[in-house]
Amino acid sequence: MFQKILLIYNPRAGKGLFVPKLADVVDMFVKAGYRVEVHPTQKQGDAIKVARRVSGYIDLLVVAGGDGTLGEVVTGLVASGRDMPIGYIPVGSTNDYAFSLNMSSSILEATGDIVGGEPQAVDIGRFNNKIFVYVAAFGLFTDVSYDTNQDMKNLFGHLAYIFEGMRRIGDIKTYPLHVEVEGNVHEGDYIYGMVTNSVSVGGFRGMTGKDIYLDDGVFEMMLIHTPTNPMELNELITALMTGDPESTSMIEYYHTDHIEISSSESIPWTLDGEYGGKHSNVVIQNMKQRVRMILYGDKSQVLHGWRDIPGASGEDEDAEKEFEMAQSLRVISEEFGKMLDSDL
């Protein structure tokens, strides 16, 4: 009996590049012996409903879209109580999670990897009563991803986020927090915080720290204090660009599976790049190896960030994104520095 795939795709993700490849993708799966059902998402939240109600005869969910679409499918699947492997064809504007798993940036290569891959367990997170795949964050620019117009994303790709971020440079806010992690209490004023299971966030690669493992039951947590002078700002930018957040006192950095955060005001959060609501009390827990992703290659290599498949790594695209990230960090640093200088 043929295995059966439900292919859920976001027709507007990225630059709309998946739709012209849809027939080729289905053909590859059919040639590999699968029967394929196809569902284009109709609106935000649609993938959650579809994954929650997935029929019992489906053997594999395949998601084609950005990290937000993947997050919806994972949310729906967890809510259904079923344990079904997920294949991911990343076609979003940033694709942080796909980069963390060394997935191909080529649609057809990613499809081939699903056909030839194996299910491997990875961690996800619970945020109060919600699910996230790889990042929960608040503060500096975290609303940029879900507030950036989709047409802008399709036209400019990741640069659309940078443009939107620059427009908000003067609206940086400080949040006084009470944080409980690893049995210790921390209090302070912060401009940004994130809990991650990824080596890339918002297209900024390596900023989550070193020795990142996606199946170890532990998150990386980062809280950034408010810089008060250009020297502290420079120290902060350097730590983030070198991927060494523990090198500065401007950043509190923890490895943990449980975090509790409270504040006197409701703070807007983003979950996997989508709006996660406003909360004054947050409990974040690691759900160790709760989801099985179809990954190509040896588990230790894939989950720890190494793979060498000719033509599948998108080297040119990666180099372009790295240049964009360096440029955006430089602009943010310069503009933030001007603000600090004007306040002194």
C-alpha cells in the first residue's frame, strides 16, 4: 500500500516561488511511491486547523512555506495528539529553522531530501498554552516580522524586515522584568529577550550562542540589558556578531528547560515570527523531542549543523543574506549610537 502525504503549502510564502514548482514536487513524491493530497492555506491559522484534523490515513505531513506556516502545522499536530513525521520545504523570507537543520534552500532538493530522509526527533516549546517551534521573543524589533506587509516580503525578501526595523529605530522600549530560571531570580531592565532552539533568529545567524543542539531538551535564553552609552552598545553588537553572548555583562545567557517571566505590564511576544499575544506572566517549557522532522543524513551531523550535499546548500543565497545581516547590524548600531549620543 502506498504511503499517503498531505502537502500543506502557503501560496504567498517567500516570493511565491513554490506555486510554479508544485507540479514538480507532487510528481517527485508520486514517483517515489506516495499518494499526495494538497491543501493551499487560505488564511492565517488555517494550517493549524488542517493539521489538527488530519485524517488517520495520512502517514506524513509535508509543509511548504515559511517558519510561521511550519509553526502552525506543529501547533495543530500537537493539539491533535498524533505523532506523525513532518517534512519541511522552506520557502519563506528568512527560514531560520530550516537553516538550523541544514535543510536545502532549493525546493526540489528539499523535496528529494524528504523522499530520502528519515524522521528524527527534535525539541519544541510550550509558551503558556501555546506551542512554538524554535523561538519565543519580546522587545526590540520582534514585531517587525508579523507587521511587515506580505507583498513587501515577496518583493524585497529579508530586506523588507530590515526596512521595517529601521523605521522603528526611535521606538525602542525598556521592560522591567522578574525572571526565574534554574532556581535563581533575576530582575532588571531589558530591551530584548528570546528563548530559542535555533542557530538563526530573524536571519541573524550564530547570535544564539555556540554548541547549539536541537534535540537535547534545553533552550538557549538571552536577555539583553538596555545600553546606556556607545561603549556598552559596541560591546553588545560585538558579542552578537561573534556569536558569543556570554562575553558581555550586557547579555544574560542561560541554558535551561524552564523559564518563568513576569512584569507589571502586558508585553507583546512573537512566536516563530508570528504575533503571540500580550502577556504579563509567561511560563516557557521545553518539550524534549516532541516532534519528528524528516531530515536527510546522519542525525548527529544534521542536528548539530553539518551537511555537505553538492548543490543543496544555497551558498550564493547564504552569502547574500550574511552581507545583508552585517549591513543591517551596522546601520542599527550607527542609529542607536546617535540616539545615545543625543541623550548624553
